[in-house]
Amino acid sequence: MRERYASGIDDATAKKMIDLLNANLANLIDLSMDSKQCHWNLQGTGFIGVHQLLDDTYGRLTEAYDTVAERIVILGGKANGISKRVVEDSILETYPTDITEVDQHVRELTNRYKTIAASLREGIDAAGDAGDEDTADLLTEISRTVDKDAWFIGANAPKNNIFVPKPVIPIKQVYQ
């Protein structure tokens, strides 16, 4: 392991948190790419508002995964955000490329945000249980942002549209 800049955390805890954070890094990068896929390809009623909103939410996701990557390095690890790893390790299914309508994209993307938010909350619990309150706090901050952006995106759905979130697929149990 590289030099650790966070004091008061033993090697075993640091290793668990690095694995946990790398799992979340893959998920957040994947979600950001899904947001761009949606941003580039949606059309229909409400296009411009959602299109512009997705630029903002993408920016918040990139800030989030950058912060996660920096925490990994602070703990003495190596952030692994290469595209091959993201594809292999993300809990999200491949974003559908056969949809174009705003309401279809809004539904799909909102469900993905909810899935990642639930996964982040699992990470918050794991970090707290491991005694790394700083990592738990970082994931808490990110989960609040992801929840808020799920709301911002989901609020663009037609009123009679009920979201049925896909079951949460737990982060690989690398942090237990």
C-alpha cells in the first residue's frame, strides 16, 4: 500500500475502505456516462430543460467521483477508474440505446440514480461499522446529492408515471 495520509485508521480498515470506495467509484463513473448518453440522445417534450439539467447533474457526479478517488489515495490506495474496470464492476446494467423520448430517459435515469443512492447508503453503513467516519461522511454527502438529482430528473416525468425502481444490486462484498 502507498503512504496513508489519514491517521488513526489501521491497515485492515484502510484496505476495506479502499475497496469500498473503488466499488463506488466505478458506480459513479458509470452513472455519469449514463447521464451523458441520455443527455446526447433524448428528444421530445421538455427536451431543453432536461438536456440542460443533465449538464448540471453530470458536473456534480464528476465532482463526486473525483472526491471518492482522492479519498482512496488519502487512505494509501490507488483509485481505479479505468473504463474496463467500470464496465466490469459497476452494479448498473448497460444503458439502453434504443430509447429516445424524454420520458423514457427520465424513467431510466431516475431509477439508476436511486440504485446508486441505495448502494451509497450501504457503503455509509459499512464505513461507519468499520470506524471510518470520514469515509461515511463523504458517502453521506454524495448520497444527498444523488438523491437530490434523482428528484430533479424524476420531477420531469409525466404525472401519471410511477417509478418502479429496479432491485438494488449490492456492491460487491469487498468491504466485509
